[in-house]
Amino acid sequence: MIKTPILWSFRRCPYAMRARLAIKASGQAVALREILLRDKPEAFMAASAKGTVPVLVLLDGHVIDESRDVMFWALSQSDPEGWLDCYRQDETHVIAHLDALDNVFKHHLDRYKYATRYDDVDEVVHRTSGAKFLETWNDILGRQKGLSGETLGLLDYATLPFVRQFRIADPNWFDAQEWPHLHQWLNMFLASDRFAAIMHKYKPWKETGEDIAF
Ligand SMILES: N[C@@H](CCC(=O)N[C@@H](CS)C(=O)NCC(=O)O)C(=O)O
């Protein structure tokens, strides 16, 4: 069997999703190990003590344990769909978008979706703050096909799993908002073969001990 990098992953994690999306787009082969966050294997913790997914262990032992870095790694191996074009055109804009998404938007998303896990949190306040991002993205998507430009790329696939989560918190509310371009963009993604390809259900590696060719 040909040795490939190992990707520790959790199916429903939006960070792991965007890593899997970039890996699929790059065509890079990895061995996928599905984990449960409530029952993390020792071998996973040994790879990265941070204990978050995704974690990619390269053949030389190098460990990448930030989803954004996994995306950049995969696309730097091969980028047949030009996901990094937006980065080459405007690096500052791409990093600023990713920083706002991962820090500010995610902060509001967590407090909206999981309000009961936090003390003194008003979910509507956080829904409103998150919605400001979604309105801006809807406006961009009214002018161009993707957040990355005229084709979907890094910014789209880094963002889509989080917008999907925001919708899941209250689909009726989300679908009732005046965000036609955002709705279409998300629906296209959810119906895509690419999304289906990264959402297969696998048994946890801890039970099977088997790597999945991904
Ligand atoms: N900054 C990290 C965040 C990854 C992250 O927080 N993943 C969550 C799951 S969605 C996690 O593994 N949490 C650890 C836990 O719940 O124990 C990245 O971009 O990879």
C-alpha cells in the first residue's frame, strides 16, 4: 500500500470540512481517520496535543493542526480549480476575510447556535451580529459568482461550512431572510457532488483501527 499523509477528522466539524474540501479539490490522497471529540484516541492527541480537528500528519512527520493551513498545504500541492487565485490576487483581503470569519463570525455563531452552553448570552444579539456578515456576503454574491471571484475558491469553501451551521441553528429563520444570493450559493454547495464526497459517514478509527483512503 502506498503511504499517504494522515488526516484526523470529524465529519460534522466545519473546520475539518473545509480541510476535506480542499484536499478533495487538490486530488491529494490522504488516509482519513474519523474521531469522536468526546473520545479522542491517544494517537490523535500524540500527533497534536491541541486536541482539535483537523490534524494532518505529513509523511515526514510534520504536523499541520490548523484547518486554514491544511487548505493551503493541499492547494499548494495541486490546485486544478484555481482556489488560490483569489489569494494570489489579493492576499490581504483573503487573510482579513479568514480572520474575521474564524474569530468574529465564529464567536457569534457559537453563541447563537449553542446559547445554552454560555452564561448570560442573548442568542438574538449574536444572531444579529452574525447576520451582518451574511448580509455583506449576500451583497458580494449579488455582484460576483463567489466570494473568491467569478469562480468559487478558497474563500467560498472556507466559509460555506460555517454558513451551513448558521442555517442549521434555525433553518426557517435563515430561509426567511432576504439573502437570495447567499441562499443560492449555499444551496448549490449543499446539493453538490463535492459536498456529498466529503460527508460520507465513517466508523471511528478507534473502533476499526483502519485508515480510509480519502
Ligand atoms: N483553529 C482550529 C479550530 C479547530 C476546532 O476548534 N475544531 C473543533 C471541532 S469543530 C474541535 O476540534 N474542538 C475540540 C473539542 O471539541 O474537543 C482550526 O482552524 O483547525
